[in-house]
Amino acid sequence: MATHNISDSVIRRLPRYYRFLGDLHNAGISRISSRELSERMGLTASQIRQDLNCFGGFGQQGYGYNIDLLQAEIGQILGLDRPQNAVLLGAGNLGRALAQHIDFSRRGFHLIGVFDRKEALFGQVIRGLPVRDVATLDDFCRDNYPSVAIMCIPKEEAEPMVDQLVRLGVTGFWNFSHFDIAMKYPNVSVENVHFGDSLMTLSYRLHND
């Protein structure tokens, strides 16, 4: 199925659908109509049908959506059934919190390595993984083939690290560093996370909603 023309806004709603369907499954609900799902999610039924129709028809007229089947289909669209190996750069407070509290395996990734440049952190174990010296990153990547890097390092350290990772075959970045990876490498996949921007967006909504 060709999906390259699907809008970013539709793609960003898919994880929310996946999460809501999981909540419905846990509540013992086996099927739901687009109208009922729209009421729970605060979207219109038309929007939900349009979003899902981008990937094929999943519902049945008069029956609605089979929750387990639809969640499994969305999981496949998101690639959750084809996990990618990931490395974490930066074992400070943020990196440690992400490694300890996010279930990467349920979100399409295997966290296979944690790296830092601070000698005091070497050997500490985070989520079952020892913190490694970033100087060993080349050998580790050549042996383990990560395709994704989680960037929890300062902006001023990010550019040479991204250069190195792209050279080693990394094609996806979950980027907390504030360095504009996509500007330099437009052909890699980047998801930027900027907590300050999110907080300012909340400020706007408080003043304007």
C-alpha cells in the first residue's frame, strides 16, 4: 500500500488511535462504531473514517470496528511488528528517565545500547544495559546495526555525533538535542521533541482558548 502522500497530521493521530483502542480492549470492549470512537476521542466520526480510509477499509457497515483487529492493523501501519534497533546517546537525567520509563519494545524499538562521554557513568546499568563509552560507538554500531538514535545530548555536541551516526547507517533520530538534524540531512527521519516549545504552546492555549 502506498502511503507516502498521507499527511503528517493523519500519521500523528495514528498512535492516539492505537492507544485508545488498547484502552477499549482493556475495558473489555470488542467493537465500536466510528461515532462512539469519535465521542471518546473528541474527533468527528467523519475525520476518523477519512483517516482510516487512507490505509484501507477496516470497518463494516452496521457493525463498526473490531477493536483488536483495528489495533493490530494500526500497529502494522506504525511498524510496531517490525522493531528497529535503537541506541541512546546521553545517559544524564533525561536519557536515564527515557530508558527507565518508556517501554520501547511496545512502540516498535529495541533499545540495545546506551552511550555517554562521562567516565563516571561508564558501567552503570540502565534498563539492563551498561552505559558505554561513546568512543566505542563505531565498533558497537558495526556489530549491532542500529537504525535509530535517541539524542539526549547538548545541542553543541549533536552535530558531530549525528555526522558519525549517519555514517554508521543510522536513518532515524528521536531528537531532544534541539539541533536541526533534518536541515543538514533531509533524507533521514527525524522526530524532534522540544519541551520548551510544548510549554509555550500550553501558555498560548491558556491565554486564548
